[in-house]
Amino acid sequence: MIRRAAYQAIAPLPEHIRLCPDLYYWLALSRDWQVRAVQGECCLYRVHAGGLTSVHNIQIFTEFLAIIEHFGDGLDGATLQRRRRGSQTVIGVAELAAGQTWRGLTRILRHGSLPYLLARTCAWLGRESRYLRRSHRT
């Protein structure tokens, strides 16, 4: 929930923000207003081949990078660097999946984070194995 006055105090959404307006508004609000976030899972997010995240993965994370650079002065340096490296890693993986092998590898090695990649891969493998075990029971 957002106070109407807080929402009205934010300048209109910039035209170049098309895929992550919620993040832009959240960070814009947090500059001048006290905000809180739920610190636990409150919903499920379904990812499928035709979804926005799958189709526009590179564009989403490129926009995310632009937004955190814009609001980066409100983040501590270590958090900002982690977000940059994680986003670059996700973009690199998407480039690999799109057949841009050299570009994706270069991005991950130069700007990304191998520990982030390994942690996400292990988490993904864990989810997949739970899904496979569950689907074989039926």
C-alpha cells in the first residue's frame, strides 16, 4: 500500500522504464518516504517459456541495472556491487541461452559473479529434482 501523497510526489515514470516500473517506483519512494518490505515468501511466481521474464530476460536485467545505477547513491557500495554482478551474470546466462556464447561468457567472466552463478545453479537443480520426484509419484 502506498500513500497517495507519496505516489503523487514521484515524478512521472521515465519513458525508458518499460519492464520494471514497480522497482523504479519502489526505489523512488524509498528516497523520501519510509518503506517496508515483507521479509518472507508471500506469493508464488510462475516462470514459463512464454512469460515476460523468459521472453525479455536480457532487457529486464539491463533495465534493472539502469535503475540501480540511477538510485545507486542510496545503496551501500557492497550491495550495489552485488546487484551489478548478479544482474550481469543473469544477462550473461541469457546470452548463452540465446546462442551468443562468446558474449555471454565474456560478460560473466568480466562483469558477473561465478559464486552467484553457482549458487543459482544449485538452487535451480534442487527445485528441478524436487519437481521430478513429485511428478514421478503421480
